[in-house]
Amino acid sequence: MTQLEKVPMGRMFINDEMRETTLRILNSGYWIKGPESKAFGREWAEYCGALGGMPCSNGSVALIAALHALGIGPGDEVIVPSHTYIASATCISMVGATPIFVEIEEEYYTIDIESIKQAITPKTKCIIVVHLYGQPVSSEIFEFAQQHRIPVIEDAAQGHGASLNGKSIGSFGDIATFSFFPSKNMAVGGDGGAILANNSEELVQRISTFIDHGRSDKYRNDVLGTNFRLSEIQCGIGRIQLKHLSAWVTRRNEIARKYLEAFSNLDMKIPKIRHGAIHAWHQFVLRVNDREKFIQHMSNHGISTGIHYPIPCHLQPVFSDHPQGKRGQLEFTEQLCEEIVSIPIFPLLTDQEVERVIDAVSSF
């Protein structure tokens, strides 16, 4: 019998429209700061229900630009979950501020509001929330932050297409940042990101100016800035991928429903969906007692797996000198990171592959 191809963690979407658009932009000679970037910024903001926004070179610099736009710097503290990709935390250090790591909710794996309340000090100048795995964070956080006049940045690198109580991710915080890295829910043919703003046109303009050398015209630079722009080709590809995003999120949810039903009686913890949320399902994350054994079992059955993420941010070597840089600071986060494992959930999975994943997990 022919051995089946291993089910991957992702599969890229490339179509003729993307190829034709790339060639059209190349032939136009307009490779930067043209109509594609303007249109992509406008269309992405409209999709997310944000006031305005613009594409940028990647999701990490989007976070740096967001903090810069809010005036965050040395002496300031920024609250952030420790269970996230490292860029959610290093962006804080990059602007000279101090990350304050907090716990996540045990049900949904997103930043915990009670931990935020306990971490607030007079130096707290911002909260970064992360819609991890595509799960929207609690709306209570935005209400609490507004009451205390603390700006909130949505790190929505994994939240494309998610919503909560009918409101799209990217429209809750003062600023929202996105990544279009190839593994994300939509991509731009390379690195890419976007920054959205919600509370004022002035903030939109401030961000736009910062990512283009802080200039008001070609040779006039009014504020400190740098080049965080995204190319026309990538913006053109992003516009095409955006047309498919809603259908892709629907497919991700279809797969997730099959997984949740199939795994409901197994001896492992499966994801939960926040009430009122449409989950974007960037990752489908299980918690298992013997992760290495599970990973090997899945590999033996021809199924790829991933770990998102094995090391909490506060225990990363880069934060070894941080006051929280030792074990025992965030007990649930530390425990969770030893148990989590991701299984394939991307829109180009075939029904046959979904069944193969289900059979492999169920037989563990």
C-alpha cells in the first residue's frame, strides 16, 4: 500500500490572480508607496471595523510603531501576557520600557483581567493583549482600561477574522497590530504586517508618519521615524488574500467543530470558545500529559504537530535579568507550556486529512 503524504501544519494558498497581480505591479515600475498600499490599508481597516490604518513591513515592527505612537518609553511599564510569541514582549524593551508579565485565563489561554488588575502601578502606561491562537480576549479588559485611561494595543497577529459579540478583532483597542507572516490566517507573499487605530484620526496620521521616516513630504521630516513600509507587490497579494479570508475562517471553524466533537470524551484538555466569540482558529491546541509521546505517536501516524509556545516569555534568556525571569513567577503559564501541542487546522486541509488527524489523536 502506498504511504500517505504527511499531513503538514500549513499549506500555502497561491492562485493565478496573485501571480498576475505580481507581474502587473512589477511591470508598472511602481514598487513602493503606490496605489496598492493605500488600498490595502483602507480595505484592511474596513474589514476590521477600525477607524484607519496602514500596512507595514511585519507584525513585530507594527508593535514597536504602536508603542512609539502612544509615547511609551524609558521608565514606563507595559503589561503583557507571558504566554505569547516573544515579539509581544520584546517590542516593549525595544522602546526602552519594561514588560510586566501576567497570567492567562485557564479556560481560554488569553490574558487574565484579574492578573492585569494586580499588576497595575503608577508606571503602567499601556496594556498589550494577545488574541492568542485566534481566541478573542475578554471585552472586560477594554472596559477596565478605558475606566483607568490606560491605552490598549491588540496584538492580533493570530486573530484575523475573529470577532466578539459581533465586533471584529482590531476594532477594540486604541491600536491593533497584525502579522501577515506566511503561516498566519492570511499572508502577503513574505513578511508583512499592519497597524490599525481606532480612537482618533490624529493617531492614524501619527502612525502613518512614523513608518515613513517621520516625514510630511519627501524632504521634510517633522518627527522621529524610520522605514517600516510594505512593498506594493505584497500589498497587492494581501488584497487578493483578503477576499478569501472570511471563507477561510469559516473553513477553520468547520474543522474545529469536527475536532471538538471527536475529542470531547478523550483524556486530554481541548480548546474552549469564549461566549459570543467567532474564533479565528489560527491554532488548535490540545493539552496532553506526555507531550513527547503524543508528538511521536502523531508522527508515526503521518501527522505534523507544533508547540506554540514551549517557553514562556518571562523565562526566555533575553529576559534572564528581568525581576520576573525565574520559575515560579507565573505558575499556570509555566505548567501550560509543558503540556500544549498544536495539530493541523488550516483551510486547505482536505476532509480526508481531517479524518486522519482525528483518527490519530483518538488512538493515542
